Amino acid sequence: MNIIKLNAENGRELKETLKKRQTNSFPEIEKKVAAIIENVIAKGDEALFEYSRTFDHYELSKDNIRVSDEEVKAAVDAVDKDFLEVLKKAAANIRAFHEKQKRLSWIDTQADGTILGQKFTPLEIVGVYVPGGKAAYPSSLLMSVVTAKVAGVERIIMMTPPGQTGEISKETLAAAYVAGVDEIYRVGGAQAIAAMAYGTELIPKVHKICGPGNIFVAMAKKAVYGQVSIDSVAGPSEILVLADETANARFVAADLLSQAEHDEMASAILVTTSQKLAEDVKAEIEGMVPTLPRKEIIQKSLDDFGFLFVADNMDDAIAAVNDIASEHLEIITKDPYADMTKVKNAGAIFLGTWSSEPLGDYFAGPNHILPTNGTAKFFSPLNVDDFVKKTSIISYSREALKRDAEDIMLFANKEGLQAHANSIRVRFE
């Protein structure tokens, strides 16, 4: 990683570099995903069986596609008991945080007979995708499922790719048990997304699909959006650390590497007002990377999407933070709370030396399914509202409608929609 002086020109270059991580940068994959979706629509479960043989090297069938309750129980019994307790504690934290997001239906009644309101209704069935490739993520499973359960979703199905003997990570199955998943199926990849979006004989059609995955999964979610709702088209993970001379270089380096290890397209960026901190962080990174098990992935990520920027002042640094709109933002400065008030765009903000990003990944409670690739400028973290439909309620008395009738008819006629106006007019003839 090179140390770069922050200015307008290299800020533009950075954004162009980060754009290479977006899903629309892979048209050849988009074509392959479209073909998979069409095949699942046409052939249903047979397509899922074929793709399992091809990609997972597992002979999937109607008899083994669904994970049995006995398998889940065996996984819970076999998983490390300390880890099981951690899953339960994390789930409790996630549940407590998201309970505060719940909203009640409301009705506003006026004396003239006008009744307006909003009704909140949980989605009936939600699908959650859980990866099983380079890394399994039971933490993401908790984030999706616990939040949906808090919202009141009645039926949650989970899709995850099997190993060559059909096995699924016992840690993933234990997390599914703790979170309250209702059904689990051994299907991965774009074909799993297609099956949930359109339904097959064995896989129910869902109303929303959540959860991270590789580029094929992300492209598939993008392709089926509209047929079903999705949480987001998540890109590779990213972290930005905003720091000044008070930050601990070793801590900053470790936090940057915590995201770079996700995959080769992850992004790790430091924006600092201190040249010395940038130099110290660079030295710490160079010392740490060779010691880490995923060093090849980390090094590729840093080579392509890792940056150490030095800004002239904190105002310029925060302007860059808002422009990048990172998924994870750590603020390690003299007064992180004051600096946080100037931040407009970030998926999640971690304040101070002791609020390392993995705290949010696993345990604190706020959702770690966050907007990526700059979409924090207009998207929010996964939350209870994502699993709830909002329905408007309207009721007028005769007197209330009569009061507004002329205004409504004028509006309708100006739009050239005389039948709209007539539906009001006939009530007072």
C-alpha cells in the first residue's frame, strides 16, 4: 500500500477504482446468471439437481434436498459449547437492538369523519442465503433471521450449498437453530436465488431474499429484484478508518486487515491527517500480513483496493469520508463523537479506539448487513422495516368527501382523467 496525498484528482481516481468492484462491471457473469435463472424457471428442481452435480459435486435429490431436524439437532449437539453460547449471546444482542426499531400501526381520526392511518404487516415468507464457499458466515445468518423474526415473519427458509458429501457446516446449522430458521435446503449459488424467487416443486417461492454471497449470488439477486424483494445487491466488504495523530497505528492496521481478508475485491482505506500515522500503519500492515492465514487474499485486496490517504486537515478528510460512503467507518480521533456529527454517509460508524469493526460483525447488536459501493449515500443497514409492508388506510365520511370534492375533481380533470372526477361527482348527484 502506498501513501497518497489526498486531493481532488486522486479522489476521483479512487472512485473509478472502486467502481470496478460493482456488479455491473461483470457482463459475462451477468449472462451466465441469466441462463441459470431461465433454466431453473424452465426445469425447476431438475435444474437444481444438475447444478449441484456440476458445482457442488453432490448428488442432490428430492429425498435429501431438505436438511432434516435430526441433522440440525446433531449439529447443535456437536458444535463447540462455548461457541453455541456465543451464538445465543449474539442473537440476544441483535434481538434487543432490533426490538427498538419496531413500529405500531396507527390511526388518526378527525371530527369530520376523516380517518387516515398506516397498517404494518410482516412479510409472510422470507428466504435467507448463507454462503458456504471461501468462508461460512453464521453471523450474517443471525443478522437476517433474528431481524426478520423480530419483525414478525412467520416462515423463514434458508439456502446454503452442501459439501461433496452433502454436509453443511455444523456452526451454520447451530446458528440457524439459535436464530429460528424454519426450513433449510442444500442449494447454493445463483440457482438457489432463482429457486426462492420463482419457486419449484420442492422450494417455496418467497417474498424477500436476504443474505450475502459471491458475485453470482449478488448478480442473481439483482436479476430477480421485482419478482421478489431483496435486501440489497451487496458488493465486496469495505472499511474506511478516519484517524488523526492520536490513533494507535497497530490497531488501525489490524482493523484494515480485518476486512481485507474477506476476499480479493474487499477494500481497506485509511484517511488520516497525520503523515507519521500513515507511515506507521503501512509498516504495521507489512509486518502483519505474512503472519495471517489468508495472506494471499489480503495481499491481493490491498494491492488492488487498499489505500493510505493523508489529508491536509480534518475537514478535507471528512469530505473524503462522505464522498466514499463506506460500508464500515471507524473514527479514531481526538473527539470521535464531534467528528461523527459531520459524517453524512456511512453504513455503520464505530467510534473510538475500542470499537473495532468486528464488534459490529459479530456481537454488538446493530445489523452488519450494510450498504456497500457508495450506496450508503441513499441506503440503510438491514432493519425491521425491511421485513414489514406498510399499507395506507383511508376512510372519509360523506361530509368530509363533500368538503374536498371540488378540489379532487379539478385535480383529476387537469390530468385528463375524467373518470376519476366522475367517481366523485356521482356520489353527490
